[in-house]
Amino acid sequence: SGNTKTSDHVILREIRTKPGDKFSRSDIQRTMRELAQLGYFDPEQMGVDPVPNPADGTVDINYKVAEKPSDQIELSGGWGANGFTGRPALLGTAGITLNNFSIRKLGKPELWNPIPSGDGQRLSIRAQSNGTFYQGYNFSFTEPWLGGKKPNSFSVSLFHTVNQYDWAVRTDPSRRVLMNTGASISRGNRLRWPDDFFSLQYVLSFQRYKFQNLAGSGFGFPREFQNGTSFTPSLQLVLTRNSVSNPIYPESGSQITMSVQATPPFSVFSNKDYSSLPSAEKYKWIEYHKWKFDASVYTQLFKNCVLATQVRFGFLGFYNQDLGMTFFERFRLGGSGLFGFSLAGTEIISQRGYDNFTVSDAASRSEIGVPIYNKFTTEIRYAISKNPTATAYAHIFGEAGNAYVNFNSYN
């Protein structure tokens, strides 16, 4: 009871107490966790009302939920560094994220409230720009229960970004620019072994990098990236175990994610001498393998006070010594991690106590990022408000991390 927006079947498929089963307190607790993980209901207002029937020895169980806002409409503007120089610039964002969307109701306007919603699908459209130097456009759609019978998710996403490194207009042939266009499809399965907190996701993606006049731009681009186009098909496997109690303010449980992403080893199969190939052909097909590990553990010390610990690690490798490390997919470590947009195909990692990217830039002595990093965090958090629409907590933290150009310097 209480679901005024979310369809019944979205809730029923998460319930562990099935008609005819023996009464189980642990199944009720797990059901409450799964309903909270959906993100559609206020965990502080959820409850369970068992109604026993002594006459026939059965118990009816009423799960009480309270809808909360889960969609987001974003219209924002900011003033800050533009990613090209230290000069500040306007950064504007427009987007909409519908976390409880319904394709089924698209053709039935009488069921809109005020949009087609309630079936647990996710639709996101977002655009961001700071004028000449950056534009980014993203679209994604996720169906968490493909076919409606098993928790097998299906997602599709499209994106296009433009990073410019000078003040030239679009029609200027000397313009220094990197454009990245890509698409991905993914399939996720909830596993039963070692336990059903595990899930496995397969992601197939394809990206195209188009670069123009980048060598000598002062941003660490090698001369091979003066002009040309590169393509990156890859397959990623992501193994996750998530047992956190609450997605907004976890007080117990853990989340552990291990992933490997790899392109085909094109150079191994081509029988070409890559040490003498022209740059346009040598870097037409980008190749790498990328490994990541992320673990967070939450331990309740006392009411509203939580110890949160985290370990993160990333490694980017290559297949062919003549090609070496790819310029793309590297890590940039340092700062808040809230830069607002990605830079030239790199992955941004926060590191409190330092300016943006300064840790990795110091390690590589350039701005192209590093292939290895690790990071350790400990926080003691105290909840001030656990209301899901205005969650706030105070915390003290200790954090350490570093970036490395190879394993010889790794510590």
C-alpha cells in the first residue's frame, strides 16, 4: 500500500515473501532493503504490517511505502575554469532524468502523471557546454527487468563531446579540437552464487575519436595526434556485490566492484611492423586493457554515526611495445572530482587536499593522465538529516592516494 505512482508489478517483483512460503523475518528484512534500493520510496516512512490469521495459521504481510520524488530536471549555470586556460567562463547544463519511466504508457496519455511513469525504467537526456571549449550531449535508457520475469537489465547509451584547445571558430582549419562520439549497449544479470547480492554486467561499446591540430597545443598531446581519426571497440565485464542498507546514506553493508575492459589486440593479429607505420594507420584502431577495483564498507558505530572506508585502484595496460600506452582512457587524479565534464577521454578521480588533476599531472609531468593510481579513504559520518529529499551529514576524513606512470614507480 502507498504506491500512488509506482506500478504494483515493480514492487511485487522485489518482494521475497511469496504466498505459501513459511514466515521468514530475514525475507521481510531483505524485501525492505530491495524496496529502498529502488530509490522510489522514502526509507524513513516504509514499514511492515503482519496480519496473522489464527484460524488457518497464515499471515498476510502488508508492505507500506511512501512515494518520494525520484526524477530530476536540471537547468544550471556556473562560472569557473574553462578547461583550456585559467580564464573563467560560463558553464551551462540542461537535462532531464526520469528514474521511474514507463514506455508502456507512452501511447496512453490518460495514464500520465504528469509524464508516463511507474514501470521502473530510466531515461536520461543531458546537454552541457561552456561555449567554444566544451560541448557534451548524452542520452541513455535502462530497462532493469528485460522481459519482465527476471532481474536482467538492458541499457543503451549515446554520447558526443567536443573539447577545443584554442579560441578559433568552428570553420577555422587551424582549430585545435578533439571530438569523441560513442555508443554502448549493456546487459546485466543478478547472480545467485556466491549469493544474490552479486551481479554481472556485460558492456559492448564503440567510440570514435577525431582530432585536429592537437600536437603542440600545450596539453600533452603527442605529435602522432596532429590530425586523424581513431576507433575503439571494447568489451567490459563488471562484477559487483552490493549489500548497502540505503543508497543515499548507507549505515551498514558494502559495495565491491571489479571490472576489466579490453579492446581486441589488433596489432597482434595484423602482422604489421608498427614501429614503421604512418601515424594515421598506426593509431587508427586504439587498443588497451583496463582493470579497476573499488570497495566501500559501512559500519554503524552508534545511532546515526557510521564508519565508511573505501579502497580504489586502476590500471591501464597495452599489448604491443611498439604502440605503447594509449593516450586515451588514462586516469587524472586530484581535486574535487566535480569538474563538470570529462577531458579528452580521461577518467577523473577526486583527491581532496589538491587542486584538480595536480596529483596525476605531477606524476606524468604532463596533462595526459597516468595509467596507474590507487586511493584510500576513511570517514566518520554523523547524520544530521536522513530525509531523502534533504539528506545531510557531517564527517571527518583521512584520505591518501597517488598516481604512477608505471609499476616500477608504484608504491
